[in-house]
Amino acid sequence: MIRLAGQGAPGMGGAPAGDLLLEVQFKPHPRFRADGRDLHLKLPVAPWEAALGAVLAVDLPHGSVKVRIPRVPRADASCGCAATACPASRRATCCSTSR
């Protein structure tokens, strides 16, 4: 829900405008899944990249970032990256792994 203060209809009898409330729904994307403020993407990683670690370029909706993939001992592990919560940031670093 997005609230735009003072952007709604004018009040009765000359009262100031009320708030405009917008409910936003996203269409499913073929590559990305939104979860709150987080954006998830399944990134294919070659076996040697997973075993040795790598830096991969990842295309995001606003541009490309480089993501450091640490050595991961399990095939089903995932990497949590502090990527681009803010569009001004163009670098992503893998900050944790979860199993």
C-alpha cells in the first residue's frame, strides 16, 4: 500500500485534500520473484564456480551488477546478497550463505 498524503480528493466544504491510497500488485516475472523489499533470482552457477568461488555479472531490471559467489559446499545452498535496495548502488556483494 502506498500512501500519498494530500493527493486525494478535496474535502467537503473547502477542507484540504485527503490522502490517496494506492494498492500495487506485481505481475509474475519470468526471472525475478519479489518478496517484500527483496528481489530473488535463481542464478545458474557452473560446478567449478560453486567449488572455487567466482564473480558473476547479474542483469537486474535497472542494470547489471557483479556478485561474488563464495565457495559453496552444497548444491542446494543459496546466497543472500545485499544487491540494490537503493538504485544508486551498482555493486552487489554476497554477504551470507544459507542452507
